[in-house]
Amino acid sequence: MRVHHLDCGPMRPFGGRLIDGGGSVLRRARMVCHCLLIETESGLVLVDSGFGSADSDPARTSLPKAFRMLMNPQLDPATTAVAQVRRLGFDPADVRHVVLTHLDLDHAGGLRDFPRAKVHVHGLELRAATGSPDMRYRKAQWAHGPDWAVHEDRSGQDWFGFEAVRELDGLPEEILLVPLGGHTTGHVGVAVNAGARWLLHAGDAYFWQGEMSQPPHCPPALRAFQRAMAVDNRARLNNQSRLRDLAGEVDVISAHDPTGFDSHVRA
């Protein structure tokens, strides 16, 4: 399998080093929406979908004004997953599966651009999102009625110490769903056996590369933001600790860390 690394939601919030660890606090920080496009024998698989084409259209966007002011998303149609799929020479219809780490608005925005894809999501996450008026979930992003493939934690295999890890129906056994609750109720990671080494897309289990260091560290504003957004902060921190234990065995990436994204694009 070949894995492409895409930034499908660049954001430039104020805060500088308080968010991304560098420069002045008066500059705009840099964040990404790190998505994966995986070539498999049965078609393309997209891991997370970033902001979609509707999000960049003022007449159709479902992104709340408060989110746009706080995070300053760079809503350029050229950065959407569907545009980048075309730029890589593929037909968007060849994206047969979308695997979501969770349904936050910066991860599910591109679903509308792939209406025929089967969308894999944790059952806890889907129930929380469809039953919640919370700003983090935007029901317009899945109002088209996706072909949901809902996964639960009732059973599964062990993977590097993580339990209830599941294979995904219709996908090769090299792609696994790894429960990583905390940021949201049904938050998961997506593990991909890329050949010489496993790659784990950990979603929003952490936001900054320093959180995977020993001892872990994180810019203060970003640390506070993560704590505020977590539905179970203890579980989130526990999963971060377990992810740090994977160092050297698995290539762990975050959805929003620009340093990790850049290193994979350069590779």
C-alpha cells in the first residue's frame, strides 16, 4: 500500500509560540489537518477528511463564526481532500472508504465531497455527534446520509498493548481501528501497516510533537485548549502515555502537529 500525507485544513490561530512553540506570541501559529490517502487494491481509503469544499463557500459553510475567529482556518478549495485527490491523478469516486478518527467539524467536513464512500466511525462517536447540539459537531457535514459502517469496542484483537482493536469490513487487514477515547467519547486512532513499520494516525489524542517526548511538554495555550475540549481528560492523558510507550516501534502522528506532517511530506 502507498500512503499519501495531505493537509486538508490549514489553520492560523493567533498565539504564536503559545500554540506551536515558536516565535512571537503576536504571530499567527500554524496548525494542520493531517489526513492520509491510502492506495489499496480495492480502491482509495481516506483517513479523516479535513474541511470540505462546502466549508470554503460562505453561502454553504457550516463552520460557526466563533470557530472561524478562534482558529482562523485557511478555507482554500485547493486544500480540500477532494481537490488533492484529483491533483494526485485520481478520480474522487475511487475513494471507496473514509475512516474517521472522530466527527469534530475539522475532521468530517470533507464527507460531503465523497458521498458514495463507506464511512467508518466508532459507534459511541456517531451517537454522541447525532445526539449533540455541541458546536464541535456540525450535522450539515453528514446531512447527505453517508453509508455509515459503525464499529464498537465489544471485541477485538490486541495491538501493541491496545485492546479491542478491530479490522474494518471491506478493507485490507493492514488497516485497523484503535480505540483512543478521551478527546471525544468515541475517538479512535487508525493504524496502517505501511510495510517496514506500522503508522498510527492518532487523531487528536495529542496535538504537538513535544507531547510524545520524555518528559512530555506542550505550549500552554495548546495544553489548555486540549484540556477544555476533552470529554474525559484522564483517559486522554492515559492514552498519551500509552502512545509514548510506542516510540521506536510505531510511527505515531497527530492530526494537527505541523512538524510531524512536514517530516512525512519530505520523506
